[in-house]
Amino acid sequence: LVKLSGEVPVYIGSQRETLRQYEEYRDEIASLTAPLLRSLQLLRRSQDDDAGLASAMATLSRRYPFVELLYTLDSRGIQRSDNVLAGHRQVAQRGQDRSRRPYYQKARESAGIVMTAPYVSTATGRYCISCAVRLADEQGNVSGYVVADFNFDDLVAFVANRRNRR
């Protein structure tokens, strides 16, 4: 059986396994991704700086092979930067309205880091998890959001490997 999620076919068997893995590793995924997103909050000074975003992506993808994509949104959910993919590749997406996306809706309501359940990425066609965190100016006013997509299979492998080493 095939279920369509956007334009990308999702095989229901693999979807069930993905959700099972998500439930099994959810807490470990959250504890691993939270410090990454906190470090990205430092981008608030360079949120319109694609070079700064590319530099952050290069650093993160070397240390964490599951980091797939980074971009910033303004306070209304409009994409402010292009997508920065691993390997410094950038894909023009500036100006896209992401205000209806679950990660934006959750981030708007939370001062903390938010994480979606796995879904099929329109950027890569593979399962990913999106995490977002608010950016604020010195007065605490929301100035935007940083969004990071993590390849789900690579993330689960990373977390499982860490678990096995303990």
C-alpha cells in the first residue's frame, strides 16, 4: 500500500517503522538536538547573513552527519534565507511562506525548542524531523526563527550508535 504525503509516495510499512523508531528514540533525539538549536540561537545577529548560516551548517554537518538543512524565518513565518544544505549547497527558497508549517506554528507558541514528528521532506524526499527555535533581540522581541531539518534515518543511526557505546 502507498499513502501519498504531498508529492512523495510513502510506503505504509516504512511509515509504521519510522513512527516506532521515533517513539523509541524521541527523548534521546530531543536531548541531542536541543543543544544544537541553542547554539543556532546565536545566529540572531546574522540571521540575514547567508554566509553565516553556511558557516554554521558546515560546522554542524561535520560534527553531526544527520544535519540536513538550515534556514531562517522572519517573525511572520516568511523564509528569510535560502536553504543551506550540507556541503555548503544553497537552494533558493527566500520569500517562501512557511507560516502554516507545524514547526512554525509550534515555535510561535513556545519560547523553547520545538520538534516535529518525522515526515517526508519536500527538499530531499526522505524522512526528516524539523526543529525550530525562536530568535529574539536584546529586548526579548521575536525577530525570527531558525529551522533545522535532520535526516531521520541518519539521526536514529547516530542515537542508536551512542546508545550502544554506553
